[in-house]
Amino acid sequence: MPEEILSYITSANLCIHVSEDAGDDEYLLKSAMAKVPLIANKQGLGGKLFVDGESACLCEPGDVKCIADGINKFLNENQTPMHFGINAFEATLDRVEQNYDAYLEAYALSIERCVLTPS
């Protein structure tokens, strides 16, 4: 990840990560570690790591209303963004291997097991 992207993330008021591409999950993890409030795809990594309404605003893919409601909530309530950012940070520390390369390797192995294991 380019260094300037990390500086943008750390200075952001909000991270909207609705990509369905697992290759973009690093941005979600970096944002959570920077304690930036998150709006994330419920079907992606965000849905596995975070709890909707507690550590992130989780939306179904393509649910523009949910994303807009999340933006309004985070930008219009003073304590909510800080609370969500801290909860996302703690959830990430608890549930994700802190070495991102090791995490990706473990994730790839889990996918291989699912694909290669006969039902």
C-alpha cells in the first residue's frame, strides 16, 4: 500500500469500503487499525469481522440507502464515529492475524480447503 494512501486513511472521517474484491480488504483493515469509522460490505470481510451497529455500518452490496444512512449517522452524531472506530480497532486486533501477509496466506489456505475438500 502506498504511503500516501495510509496518510489519507488516518486523516479520514469515514471509510466506505463496499468493494467485493478481496484484494481491497487491506484498506478496510488499515482503516479499522486507524480507528476510522467504517461502512462496509456485509458480504465481504467487514461482515465477518465487524458487528453491524456496533463496530461498523454493514450494508448489502448495492444498498445505496444503507450507505447514505451510514454516512449521515457518522457525520451528524458526535460520539458515534469515535465509538465505532474504537470497536472496529478492537475487533480487528482480536480477530485478525497482525501480520497481513500471514493473514492472506491463512485465508488462501482456508479457501483451498473449501474448494479441494469433497462434500
